Amino acid sequence: MILAAGVGERMRPLTERTPKPLLRVGGAPLIEHHLRRLAAAGLREVVINVAHLGEQLEAFCADGSRWGLCIRYSREAAPLETAGGILQALPLLGAAPFLVVNGDVWSDYPFAALAAARLRGAEVARLVMVNNPPQHPLGDFTLDARGWVRVREEGAQGVTYAGIGLYAPALFAGIEPGVRALRPLLDEAIAAGTLGGEYYPGDWEDVGTPQRLAALDQRLSAG
């Protein structure tokens, strides 16, 4: 699943007429970089949630056949946030664990490794963690030696969630439909000892502002 329903408030004015995942870096829209990498990793079925200017995303991605993919859409009248959007899309995603990637990040993360992973026992999700970007120097979480995610203690150095993860439908069991943030569910899983993680040291960017978008575009265009 590619999360693509957000309004992109911090990216205004660019997102007033263009949905954030269609902003271009390195000669292609952000979402196309994901689609190419997912196809190269052997994935074939993709769900994209859409809301803000969603008709543009559907027109660009269409049925996914030009990348060798089958794309279906989960349409939201207004953005439901991450957990709410995933919950609504569960009927399209099925009963097995599924990969989720934020539509507004760029990374060379090897999707094939996560797609082939198996969740351990009671593990309800496995999140990819990356080095902290300058705008988020302390990070969100920590990882213990056994690959379990912990809450970062005040003042401690942590790692940042990359917006890439493998999720089991069980993580969303019992929550009501509607606008729902993901972090409370992750905190519950951490407390239960069921949230796994892995560290990725490679290239990753949170394209959160026009300035970061321009910098990434310049870097990718330069090769």
C-alpha cells in the first residue's frame, strides 16, 4: 500500500494544484519511484489511498500496467490519516501481512527484503528505521539488540521511522473507522512487546518542504 491521501500542508503552494506524491524529483514523480522499485522487487498488487486531488493520482497511475503492476484505489472523501486510511483499505489488502510505504518519502530501500520477511510470533508490524534527518535530530524510537522497537527516552538519541513497514491486519483490530493516527497503535504494540524493527543505513529523504524537494531533485538529477 502506498499512502497518498494527504493534503501536503507544508508543501504549499506546490500542493495546491498537485498532490504531493506527483511532485517530481530526479525526472519522475515521487510515487513513480516507488512503483518502479516495487515492481523491480517482484510485487504485483498495489493499493493506493487517495483524497486530496486524488483524480490526478488515478489518472497518472491508472491500472499500473505500464509498470507491470495491478493498482487499486481506496478513495477517501477527506484524508483519514495513516491508521484510518489503512483500516479502510484492509478489504483490498487481504488477510496476510502487507508492505506500506509513505508516498512522500524517497529511498533506495530494497523492498524485496521486507516483502519476503515473515513476522515473528506475536509481532504485528516491522518498521524500517533510518538515520535521523537534520529536521528531526533525536528520532522517534530506539531499537534493541533483538530487533524490537522501544519508545525513545527523553533526551536519548534514537532513530527515525522511514515510513516503510510490514504490517499485519491484527495491528488494526478493534479500532473504529474514521480519522485515526498511527502513533497510538504503535505505542500500544511497543508496550505489548509486539512491534519489530530493522535499521537501514542507506539513502532516505523525507520530502517535507519545497526546499527539501528542490535539494533532493538537484541531487538525483546530478546522478
